[in-house]
Amino acid sequence: MAHDRLLDELMDVALEAASGASELLTDCFGRAHHDVGTKSSPTDMVTEMDRSAEAHIGRVLTERRPQDAVLGEEGTARSGTTGVQWVVDPLDGTTNYLFGVPAYGVSVAAEIDGETVVGVVVDPSRRETWAAVRGRGARRGETPLLLGRPSRPLREALIATGFSYRPEQRARQATVLAGVLPSIRDIRRFGAASLDLCWVAGGRFDGFFESGLQRWDTAAGALIAAEAGAEVSDLAGDPPSPGAMVIAAAPDLIEDLRNLLADAVRRAGV
């Protein structure tokens, strides 16, 4: 019972933090941004809105759960004493946001002893909130998510992916993609992994794969996809780790997708 109450509290905090950051981003979407820097490469951008959204989330977490640990993409990091750690991506899809492309989101996840137990992804452009609690399922708004229909065969599947901002890794990813495209219906690349994983959960995509992602990119979205009935793994079928390829699809499709990707990686020599 105490554990259930804790999960309820963590979900309430995650929704409050993510929703507030989403409102902040919405208010400034489409405006000129002057404080724009770069991170891992000249094309990996960070704006004042990434920092402002993370600061807002940090304030909510400090007010509601001051003894928890926090790991944020834009540098927020604190240790905790409760066994709970928050993993935060305040603006997933910064390039889209900066260019006025309405495909970005706020991702907030809570871990207990290293296991993600709560995940919330807010899509401000579509006014959609995706959420999951481990063992309780996933939902979009008030609508439960369940991948109940049989998957399409791989040759008819719509698959999402993403690319690194590092030129050498982008080249490798492009080579792998060339080995995948002939065997699927088509590919989509929207530039926000958290939304890609939610869209697998919601049946908009049949599958997703991307390498080089970090914990804040996938923590909430992977839980949402898994609780909706998708399988989320690395190329070997194990739980994905930071930097490894993340693959998500319905259980009756993921083995075919993993095999296709493994063959594409082998042929590409990467």
C-alpha cells in the first residue's frame, strides 16, 4: 500500500512538472531565440528555453520531493537519500523547437533504485499527455493504451528512427538505414525520441530504432511503450543501455525488426 501511494505521488509530481514546462515552452514557441549554444557538435543546439524548462521542473521537484536525486539533460544533477531519481529531458526536439517545427516534448521519469517506475511525456503542439506507471499500464490523456491488434508484417511496417548530431555517427546510421529501407513500408524521422516511443505505444508507428540515445531521451517514453504492450530492447534483445541501439515494437514484430537491423549493421560493418 505504501508503495502504491508513493507511485501515485510520483505520477502527480511528474505531471505537474512536465505540464508546467510544457506551458512555458508553448508560450515562447515561434519567437526568436537569441541565447543559442551548442553541445556535442555544432548542430547539437541548446537554447534558453531548454534551460528555463529544466529550471521550472527542478523547482517543482525541489518543492515536492526535496530529498530525491535528479538527473537533467541540461546539467541539473543532485544526489538524494530516498532511492528515487528523476530523469528529465526538458525539451526533447530542440532543433524542431528552434526552427518552429511543432514536434517537441517534455519528458519526466522517476526511477526507484535504478528502475523506471513513472514516465510522463507532454506533447505541447498536440496537447497530448502520455503517461505510465510500471505494472499499471499506459495512457494518452484518459485513454488507456494497449497494442491489441496483430502487427503488420515487417514489409508493411512504418518505422521511426533518429540520428546523432555527431557527423561520424550520422554517417554510420545512414548506412544502416540504407539496409533497412528496402524491407519496410517507409521510415519517419521527427527528431524527438520520447515522442517516437509514445507513438509506438499509441499505434502511430509500428516500430522505432535509434542508437546513441541517453537516459533522459528514453526513460519516460520507453516505459510508456512497454506498459502499452510494446517490447523495448537493444540489438541483442536485452534491456537497452545508454548509447546502445534502442528498439521498440509490438512483441510479434520486434524479433523481425531486430534481425533486420542486425543484418543491416553487419552489412554496414559498423
